[in-house]
Amino acid sequence: MTPPRRQVLAVSGVLSPRAGTTPNRRLMEHAVQLAGVGDRPARLCYLPTAVGDDHRAVEGFLASGLARSGAVEPSVLTLFTQPSVPDVRAHLLAQDVLWVEGGSVVNLMTVWRAHGLPAILRECWEAGVVLAGGSAGSLCWHLGGTTDSFGDGLDPFTGTLGWLPYSNGVHDDLEDQPRRERYRTAVATGELPPGHATEDGVGLHYVGTELAEAVTVVPGARAWRVDRHGEEPLGTRLLADSTTT
């Protein structure tokens, strides 16, 4: 029997006005496609922990074109003020895709650990559930990255799950924060290990712990391999527009 594929789609969620919100949906659809469930709707659970389970994020997801398209069977796991499902482990293991919302990666990890999520999520990964998400939902699977969770200084944070043996820099082309420079400095000085940086609209697809490819839904958006000696561009594959309405 072929063992399940361990997959992660780590996305730099689109924040810049030039791209709008549609690319975020297309990246989520790509995560669904990676699950390879065939003709049935994919079971997709949305985890908005990093934004404090903000009801606006939940409502936005449930009202999205993907959640309403019939292509997925959507669900939501909130942890405030208590878990929204009676058995968190059973619910998450029954999913095909878990999508982790962006926000504060520091608060995300603190809450997850309080509720025992790391062990459950590891079990999901080993069972073949596609783990995905943007921004904080990208950093969390790596060894760490720079974050504005503590303030605008973009501090290095390594209290993540660390299953992917690389650091991660997200929103690499964001104009109102020096994310590109800060991430490369942190890697060059050893504050963070070598890793991968992504501009908005780019996703890193890992199979096991190896980077399989970088994909983008924003034409021209780039990804980079970064180490102490500098950076090297990674090729990105432009995903075709979705046919889902």
C-alpha cells in the first residue's frame, strides 16, 4: 500500500491592492487540487486562529465563491472561547485540506499549543491531509521567519512547528514594510536558518520536507532561496485561472 503523501502549500497571501482578493481564492483552490479527491467535494476546514477567530474572517470564508461553489464541503474550527467542534482530532483528520488564516503567528502558536493542536496537525500531515495557509499560515510549518506579531520591527520568530527544515519570508514585495531586507539580514546573521522567500501571490508546494515547486497566481511574482551568502531565484509556475464560479 502506498503511504499518504505529506503535502504543504505555504502561501504568501495577497495583501497588496494591485492583486485584490481573487488570487487568495485561486491559491486555496490549488490546495484543494493537490488533495486529489476526484469527483466528490473536498472537505476543507478553515482555521482563523491567527486573527483571534474574528467572526468577519469566518463570515468572509463561508461567503466566498469557493465555499459556496459546491467544489468543497467547508467547515470552520475556532478555538475561542472553546473549540467549535466536539472532537478536534476527529474533525481535522476527516478533512482533505486545512487552510490556516494569516495574522499573528506568535498568537497562533501559543493558542495551538494550549489546545494540543501541534500533535493533531502532525497526525493529519502524516495521514495525507494537505496543510496550507497564507502568511502566518505559511510561517507556522517552517523553522521560523520574521513577523510583525511583536511590533513593526519584524522580529525573527522560531517558535513555529518546524516540520519544514527552512525558514520562511512572506510578503517579500510588500512596499510599506522592509520585509525583504529584514528577512535576508536575519538569515545572513544567523538569526534565522536558510530558507525560502515569497512575494505576494506565490505558494511553495512541499512534498514531504522537499520543495517540489513554487506556483504563482500573480504574473511575474517571484520566489527565492535565501542563505547566508545571498539569494537565488526559484522558478515559479503560473497557475491557470479557475473555472469555478
